[in-house]
Amino acid sequence: MNEVEPVAAPTRREEGPLATEQWQPSRQECLRDYEVKIRFLTLGCIVSVGCKEIPFTTIKEGMEALTQYVAKPYETKQIWEKRFQEEEK
């Protein structure tokens, strides 16, 4: 028959003296959300995640950022979104 996969339980996040409930998608869900592309240039590379393109001066910097994204996509996305918003100001 049709079996329904269980939904991941909300993760607990410690903030200050009180713990709060905050839903966070799983690592696999985050990685499935956006297509990732790497374009190598004469110097450096461009890493595209979804519709955002991020240039890196060196391939090493680009690969470190990509490795960080794959390891912790939700947290890394939050960091980059904050940087994008700061650049728009």
C-alpha cells in the first residue's frame, strides 16, 4: 500500500536561558531546494545556488564555501542571505 514517510520533528534551538521550538528543514531537504552549479574561470570560480551567483577570487575559497554549504545548508544559507541583504543597502 501507500506508505507515508514520517515528517522530521522540529529541532530545538537554545537561545538564552529558555529553549524555543523552531522548525528547521532537514539537511537533505535544504540541499534539494536549489540547483548548485560551479563555473571555473581563468582566476577563481562562480558558484551558483538557485538564482544567486557568488564569485570567488580563488577556486579554494569557492570549494570551501561549497563544502560549508553541503555540510550545513540551512545555516550557510542564513549567513549568505544576510550578506546579500547588507549589499543591497
